[in-house]
Amino acid sequence: MSKVNDMPSSAPLLLDDFSDVTHWEVHTTEGVQARLEVDKAGGKGLRLTYDFCGRAGYALIRKKVALRLPENYAINFDVKGQSPSNTLEIKLTDATKDNVWWVHRPSYKFASAYETVRNKARHFNYAWGPDKSRLVDVAYLELCITATAGGKGSVSFANLTYAELPTVGENLPLVAFASTNGADARFVVDGNPETAWTSDQGEKQTLILDFGANREFGGLAIDFDKDDYARDFSVASQVDGEKRWTRFHFVRNSKSGRVHILATESEARYLRISMHRSSRGRGYRISGVDIKPLAFGKSASDFWMNVAGDTRHGLYPRHLLGEQCYWTIAGVETDKKKALINEDALVETEKLGFSLEPFLHNGKELLTWKEGAHDHTLEDGYLPVPTVERKHDGLVLKVRPWALGKPGQSVLYVGYEVTNTSDVQQSGKLLVAVRPYQVNPTWQFLNAPGGFAPIYSLKREKSRVVVNGDKQVIEASERATEFGCTILDRGDISSYLAQGKLPRSVQVSDKNGFASAAFSYAYDLAPGKTKRIVLAVPFHAKHELVENVADSRDVAVDYWRKRLERVNIKLPPQALELELTYKAQAGYILLNRNGVGIQPGVRCYDRSWARDGALTSSALLQLGYNDEVRDFINWFASYQFDSGKIPCVVDHRGADPTPEHDSPGEFIYLVAEYYRYTGDKKLLSAMFQRVVRTVAHVETLLETTRTSEFDAEDKRHLRGLLPPSISHEGYSDKPAYSYWDDFWCLKGLRDAVFLAREYMGAGNKLTAEFERIAERFRKDFFASIEACKLKYGIDTIVGAADRGDKDACSTTMAVDPCLLASELADDLERTFANYWTWFSNRMNRYSEWTDYTPYEVRAIGTLIRLGHRDWAHQSLHFFMPHRRPQGWRHWAEGVHNDRLKPVFIGDMPHTWVGSDFVRSIRTMMAYEREDGVLVIGGGFRWEWMYEPGEMKLVNLPTEFGKLTFTARRSGYRLFIRIEGEVKTRMVLALPTFSKGMTVNGRPGVYEVPVGKLPADIVIELA
């Protein structure tokens, strides 16, 4: 190893001095402006001036290069800028430009003077492309500014260099030297905790570690003696060949025992530990210095995971131990700030914010989440007001977050209730820690990276604690018995709690953000008695606390009861979980919204997509929330591009120009679906010209695959389709000719015809033109389906025309909302029969499957529409147990068989998944068929009708009017009443179980056309 490290690096090769603009190409996404010019003011380099123009997107410069990358290398450049904190990226691509590796630095803070950005081989990660193997031959290099904050600015680049590097080791032999008792210094590196270096009694002592050559490391842990340790000490490093020492850590008033030190991306030959003040004036004793690998300090989150792994389990949140932990949401509807609570009762106070964690000390020991058994509930079983109940021997702790106030002025309240469930008096402490971690785990990386949430300062001021200078934790119900705060160098707050005490400090600061604190509330409870505490954490600077904190949760509950009372369904007892989960999704969808923006989550997916918005809006319409859909349409439509393109997603930066070709069809469908439910001519009038422009944009896309190139045999199956895109996440490695896009396109074009007829009239010229466009695309699309069956030798519908894959989950779009069950009847029957065979095998091998996405619940509705009632209910038995935890009745975006596996799962609740569930369960109750018939009961089970009790759907919205359905068994008869003002023919499609049937006193048959309402139906049960 030492020989490898002694190898000199190659001299840096200057790839570009940035003196000539012509060496670089400038590329931007649609609507973003950028120019590249010589940075005359800086004396060297090129300046990229950009303006995102109120949109998301990127501006990049690209240079053609020819590099063959060794195992280890460095590509460095200098950068400065007058720019918002946008993302800085360096990308390497192969000759195809399909396979991309990058270094991605979100929210980069640009300095006013040049700084060198170093990118070593280990920093580059696979970004996208069909080939995930390590990139060796680089054909292009890109420097990119991607919108994080957005806005406009300028960034200058200079001195782009490349160098081949030797392999730097992490396991070099260590030699230790000490200023006194040097012979014993070897004991700090022998790996034996029973041996130690002991200094003399002098206050100033030095310990030096020599790696023998430069070594990369990510931190270290020093094991001081419990009695003779350093109160004040510092750590410095020295690179081989240099004389200067660089001090990277200084500790004042440290603790005994193990001290963890973060040293991200460090490299040195020597480490020096300088001790300045001892604990009791008798010198120092160190049993070991553990040099940690780079991964230890890769990020602050990784650092804390290593610290947590070194301590008693339970003192740190579960996700810091590398175990998945699930969560749900708390907040005020339409507010941009929301809290999370996980299944262990850790409450994250806002996005990227610190958390509150409860502990109990019963006078003998500290009780953590690890010692407790947890139950999880929603108020009334479905309102988005959650509870975690932690049970210990003789004690129960309930944690309940809720929020009140106007959006933009709301306050988070967290209630803690300790109940004595034993038959003897119990005394102890409720401890609520303020901790620098999120509920969102570190492996949640999109948009809002999870894990660490820095606390730089803490200060108690009367009945509140100020965090980071501007965030408050208010002791709302009563003043804490005790409060104390600390920083990691003096011991994390958990180390104090484990001893049943708090630090003495009531004010601390820490440049690393490693501060923590705790409130302590004493309790002395007779059997059956409860101690209640409420903390308030304002989401916003402008806020107002409620006067009656004790009853404020009831106010939040009452709000949601009234908000969801229109979701009025009652299913039989054996279907109670379906009923409660159906209702719960309505609350989660409404709560997840940011203003009027409909979005699938509040952390990773804190953005509004066209596809999520369209299908979630469809669910809202089916639940009776029309105004919310109207407001979303008006807001989202305002971001349409001048070209007529509909953005795939909109967030705080504006419209995202990424070409995802499902968006046009989804937007037109959304406008049409809203109109079908409401008949709102005003909205139709406001949106019609946008629909016209969207259709024109779709036509320009379709023309790209109608050229002579697509007459060739190898491309004929692609002719007339939308061009490749990454709207389907399964094809994010490389854009694909996804049928997901094409089904949406056909639906959108047909809905454009519908809207034109409603707005312009059936005989209008524009209506006729839309009909021609829609029919031409239908023919091309259906021809592609047939061509793909021949090309790939299959008899089912593929997921992507250029891949020939199976993707029943996305093919569900053909059935609903595209309503092609009749036109593609045989193809769809074979596709979903094939899917069911695969699904059944997965259910039968329950312990063997790895993961899936619960978007798949949309297949339930498809199976019902295709007549497979039993398959639909069998699939429910697979999906329902994967709500995690069960009592919160929602799904993450990803479900893994290994419940504790630490992997990305998207947001919780993920309300696009929730909307798919709503649409499927609503299909069980009623659905609109492609021939304009309303089908009732297509997914009802025989048991639902036969068992005693009443089933009721009250004012269920449909495209044809509101429906009320009541079913009640009496003896051997089932009495059904259908009411409402439904303006279409209805069909009652119940499971086969009757001896006879009458409708309004006249004989009926199994599938009963229902005429004039109300209709009374009597069924003779078998």
C-alpha cells in the first residue's frame, strides 16, 4: 500500500484556460436565457450570464474533450459568481451523450473571488443513461447551472485542469508520538481498549499520528479516560512535504469518554492532537484514536449515523441506525409549511428543520422508542390528525401533533400525554429533546435532502427557546421544570438524558450545527392519572397562538370533520378498512397542497406535476371538491409556454421545461374532466385558447415521427407516435417512446374534440379539425400497437414501443381515464390476464418479492372495468397490508418487502398513490363507462350485500350528477334504493347471488337498467 501512495501524481493537464469562447457551446432549456463571454473584469476566464426568466431549467456550457479516465483522477476548475445559490454541476458524457456521470452540488454558494472546485474520481456518480458501468472514455464535459433558487446571475469559470492521481489508501500503518511518555503513544493505535497512553501532569501535551504517507480520512474518534481527559484541545493536520499545520477542530469544555470529530474530505500525512487544559490537573489518558474512513464524514448525516451507531440504541432516532422509519404529515391546509411525525413519535418541525423527540425517565432508567411498543391512529380513523401511542411497563406516552392558524401564519402544536397505567403511584420526568435531525431520513435525497438539520444556536428566553436565531419552541401549556442545552463536543443531549439529568447551559452556539437541548417536565401520577404538556412551534414569523391551548386540538379535529363530511360513504363492517382508507386519502390530498398547487408530497415531491395534478384532480372531483380543482387549473395553466407546451411540473422556481410529453394530454383531460363534472362555462371559456395552443404543440411533436425516416422497416412501429421522453420514471435512464405518453395524447386530443363541441359547436371548423387530428393519431397509435406485437412476438400491449417491455401499471391508462376498453378489448384482456398471472405468482411467493410501487393500486379499477371483480379484491389483500404504519392508512411511493430496509420511498403520504386508490375504490362503487352509461356496484362483493347491516353512498359525485345508493338486508331479501338527479342511463352490476330481482315492482335481471329515480330494487337472496 505504501508504494502505491508514494507514486507521484501526474502533472495537471490544462484542459482549458477559458480564454476563448469558441471552445464552448451554450445550451439552455426552453425559456432560459444565457450568454457566454470573456470575463474582462476578472482578468481571466469566461463568464456565463443567465436568466431563468421565472422558470426552472438549466444553462450549461459544453466542451468536446478526449479523456480516458483511470481509476483515480481529478478534474478541477475555478469558479466565482454573482449568483443566487443555484446548483453547480460538472458532467462527463460518452460520445452518445446518453450516459452521464456527474458531481452535483445543490444550492452552491458562489464566492466573489475565484475558488477552486475539486472533483476527484470518487465524487463522480452515475446520473443517467442505459450504461451504469464506470465511465472511462469521456467525449464531452459540461459545466452547468441548474435552478435551485432560480432567478438570474453570472458565473465565471477559469483554469480547467485534469490530473491522474495515485490511489490514496485509508488503511496505512499508524505510528504515534507524544510530547511526554512517547514510548506509550503506541497504545493509542494498537486497537486494544485495555491499553492507553498516559501523559505526565503538564497541562500542555501533544500527540502526533504519522500515516507514513498522505491518507484520506473523514474524521476521527478519541477515547479519553473518564477521569483524566482534555477539557480544551485542538486537532490539526499536515500534508506530506509541507511545514504548515492546519487546525480543523477546536474543543472547549469537552467531556470524558469518546469524542467524535468530523473532518469531511480530509487528506494529510500527520494528525496532531494538542491538549491545553485537563479535567483535574493530573494530565491525560487516551486509550485510542480511531481514524475514520472518508465515508464517516461524507456528510453531516453520515457523521451522525456513525455517532449513533457508537452508542446505546434508542438514544438516537431509528433512521440514524440505518433502519427505515415511516411517517405522516401534520399542518394547515394550503400552507407551504408542514410538519412530519414518524412512527416512533419524532416530530420534524418543518421542511429541513430540527425535530422534537420524547423520552421518559421513570426514576431508574431512560425509556426510549427502543423500549416502547407503538400504536398509530388517526382521529375518527381517517382525519389527518395523527397520534403515536408508546406503551411502556406501567406508563403510556401519547404524542399528537396538530396545527392551527391561517396559511402563512400557522402554528404547529405538539401534545404529550403521560398516563400511569399501573396500580401504584409513579414519578419521573417527561423529556422532550430538541435535536438536529429531520424525520425525513438521509436516504431521502430528492428536493429536500433528509437527515441532518443543523442547529447553530439555542437560547432560552422566559417561556420559549429560540433556535437558530429565528425559530421558536414555546412552552405553551406550562413552563418546563428544567431546560438545558449542549453541543456535541460537550456531549449530545442524549448522553445527559441517559443519566437522568440536563446540561446546565441555557444558551449555546456551534458552527457545525451540532447543538441540542431538552425540556424536562416532572410528573407524579396516581394510578390512571395523566400529565399533559403542549409545545408550540410557529411555522412563520407572523403568527398568533390560540388562547386555549388545552382545547386547541379539538378545534383542528372539528375543522377536518367538517372539511371531509362530504365524503359520505358507509361500507359494511368487513370493508371498514377500505372505507376509512378511502376517506383518509381525501384529507391527505387536501393537506398536501401548497397554496392551490396539488402535489404528491411535502418533502421530496413538494412540486406540482401535470400528471399527478390531473389524476389527483380527477379523484378530488369524484370526492366532491370542485373548487380546489378549478383553482389548480387556473394556476397551473398560467405557466403554459409561449409555444403552447404544458410544463411537466411547476414549483417555486416556475415552470420546468423538461420535455415530458404526457403533459399536454393531461392538461386537456383535466380541463375536460372538470367541465364534465361542473358544466362550468366560465372556466371553459378561460381555458379554451390554451387548449387550442396545446393541440397545436402536440401536432408539432407528432410531425417529428411522420417523416420518411419512420417508413423504414426498423422504425415503422414508431411512426406517428410522440417523440421519446422521460415522463415515465421507469425510462429515466434514457428517453423512450412510451405508450404512457401516447395514451394521454389520445385522451387529450379526444377531450379537445369534446371541449370544442361544447364551446364552438359540433359543426364548427375547428371542431372538425380537432376530430381529424385525433383520428389520425388514433390510427397511427393503434397501428403501432399491432406493429409492436409483431416485432416483439407478443400478444399484449407494450410499455414502450422501442423497448417491447410489459408495463401493465401504465397501461391501466388505456382503460381509465382513456376509456379504450371497447376499442382495444382483446388486447387489454390479454394484457391484464398476463398481468394477473404475474401478480398471482408474486402473491404466492409472498416472502420472495423485493419491492413495488403502489401506483399499482390503479390496476384495481382496471380489473373491475374489465369484469374481473374477484381479481380486484384479491389484489386489495396484497396492497392493504403495505400501508405503513397501518393505522395512518396511507402508502409511500415505494414499498419494500423488507420493512426496515433503508431505501428511498418517496413521500408519506404520497397522494398521487392515494388518488389512484380513491379512483379504484370509487370504481368499485360506480364508474362512467365509455358508452355514457353509469355502472353501479361493479366492484361490490357478495359478502357486502349478504351480511346484515347497511351500505350507503350519499351524494356520490359522477359526471352525470350526484348519486345516493342505499343497500339493506332484511331476512332473505336485499332492499336497494337509488336516488339522485343522474342524467344518464344506469346499470346495476351486482355479483351473481340472487334468485330474483324486481325494480320498482317489476321483474328485473342480473344487470338491471335503472330508469327514472328514485328506484327501489328488491333482490331475493339465494
